[in-house]
Amino acid sequence: MAILDGAIRHNFSISLENSRKYNGPQVFFLQVIIDSAKIKDSLARAAQLAAQQKESLYDILLKGGPLMIPLAIILIIAIFVFFERYLAIKKASKMDDNFMSIIRDHIISGNIQAARSLTKNTNNAVARMIDKGIQRVGKPIEAIERSMENVGKLELYKMERNLSILSVVGYIAPLFGFLGTIAGMFQLFYSIANTGEYSISNIAGGIYVKMISSASGLIIGIIGYLAYRYLNSQIDKATNRMEVASADFIDILQEPTR
């Protein structure tokens, strides 16, 4: 009986070892498949939860507090001023490449009236400046230069009008944003002091919400500053065209007539 019992145990051990030997890889791959399915299910649940908690940009901005209203007004003003000034500067600085050549031909040929008519029918800063110079033809060159210079300064003033608003926007928008953050932080800590209830999640959530106004103010300030610098560069280009046209006109007056 003992011999039979020992034989049964020996056979069982051999069967178990064979099972591990031949079925081990199958069990391993089955476990990997099960774990992969669990991970996939967890990721799917996390994605679903994130989709449920996802907020639109409008909802996030609403959490910035009441100072988001003046920031929105400042942004609207900056956009309006930028496009209004951009169109005005573009219109004032636009000039035909052959404009000065035609003026030269008319003046050299002695046809002052044709040159005057051309400047009157051309609506830009250079044409108005040259028109003033044509009106002073026959007077000393210094007097003509001063007259054209005065008209050029007036045209630059027209192009720079209201441009300082963008500079102010670039300065005060971040200040409004910081003010909103400070007010929000004051409310947060005042609430904690009164209720005595606080946690890391609540404090972090409150700070996250109050930083929205600061971020918005900085973004609006950057937009205002970039818009201001861009329009200034366009005015500089227009100024250069006017200076070149003025120098060309003086040279034309000093050429002999036909």
C-alpha cells in the first residue's frame, strides 16, 4: 500500500511539472491579455471622466471674476483701434511706384498745372506733401522744404492719432489682471479664515480660478503691445517714403526745365 501511494505521488509530481513545462507560456500570455484588457478599461474610464470634466474656454473665462468684464472691454477697444489705425495708415502710405516719375516729367516740361492736378487726385500723405511743394514753386528752396516738412508732420500726426491707446492697453491690461487675482485671493483666504475649512484641493482650485484674470490680462497686454509696435513700424515706413519723396522733389526743382 505504501509503495502504491508513493507511486501515485511520484506520477502526480511528474504531471504537475509537465503541466508547468508545456502550459507555462500559455498561462503567461493569458495573464498579459487580461492585464492589457484591465489597463485599456481603466484608460477608457479615465478618458470618459476627463471628457465629462472638460470645460469650454468661455466657462473658464467666466470663473475669472468681475474684473474679466473690463478686460473684455479693453480687448474690444484694442482690436477696434488696431484695425481702424491699420486701414488709415495703409491708405495714407499707399503710393504708386511711378508717381514721382510722372511729377518729374510734368515739372521738367513746365506743366505745373498737370502736376498739381495729379497730386490733388491722389489721396495719400506723399501726394499732399508734394502738392504743398508745387504750390510754393518759384520761392526759395528753403521755404519749399519748410512748407513740405510742416505738411509731413501733420500727416504723421494724423497717422499716429489714437495710437497711444494701444500703448495704454499694453500697460493697464496686466494690472487689471493682477488686481483680479489679488481680489480673488483675498476672497479665498477670507473664506478659509471664516469657515476654518481648508484642504489642498480647495486651495489649489481657488488659486487656479483666480489666476485666470492674471493670464487674461497678460495676454491682452501682449496683444496691445505687439499691435502698437507693428503700427509704429508701418508709420516708420511711411515716414521714410515721405522723406525720399521730399528729397526727390527738391532734386526735380533744381533740374533745368525743357
